[in-house]
Amino acid sequence: MKKRILSIVTGLITGFLIISAGESFSGTLYPLPEGTDVNNKAQMILALAKMPMQAYLLLLSIYALAAMAVGIVTTLIAESGSTKIKNPTLTTEAISNKTWRPAVICGLVFTLGGVINATSLSHPTWFVIANAFAYVPTAYAGYLMAKKK
């Protein structure tokens, strides 16, 4: 139980750091218009409305990468010292093992944060929907990748 809690906390920190670094990188490629005050919500909404689709696709890629890393980190920590299931899939054995839970919990937390962020800043609808579905599947994919090692 302690390992799973530690894995969730570590996963959330890992994901946050990757997303923060990725958003900073994205900001260098696709900077906000000159004079945009990031603390002014109205200005941010206007600036984000002018962002090209490539900027949004880059953000989705960053979020998916972060969620996959979270899945890997949480699984490696939660399972350190335990026996592993070979070739995990959505089988009864893998589901009953419950080692997927930390990855999925982190994916859900990031989904909630991503949707709140995307809707509060009036991102395009397609981005909000894609953002909502980016985290859990890729966190689970990270879990599967870590299980195969």
C-alpha cells in the first residue's frame, strides 16, 4: 500500500515536471503575442485563440508523453520487489493484480487538471475533447510498457 501511494505521488510529480518543461519548450516554438499578460485571463483567451493547430498538437503530444512516463514510473515503483505478470493485457489476471491502479489514478488526476485548464482558457473544442482522452490510455500504455520489462 505504501509503495502504491509513493508511486502515485512520484508519478504526479514526474508528470507535472514533464508537462511544465514541455509547455515551456512549446512556448519557445509558439510564443504568445508580444505584450500578452499571462495573469490576465481575457488576454490569454485571445492569445490562445490565435495559436496554430501545430501548437495544440505539440501540447497533446507532450501531455501523452507525460502520461506514458507517469505510467512507467508508477508501475516500476509500485512493483519494485514484486512478481510480475508476463505479457499483461486486459486479462482477468492483470486486472485482479491491481498494479495498473497507480498509473490510471495519475492519468485520471491529469485528465481532470487538463480538462479544467482547457475549458477555463477556452481552448478549441477539439482540443478539450482530445485532451480529455489523452491521459488515461497513455498512462495505461506506460504501465504495459513497464510490465514487459
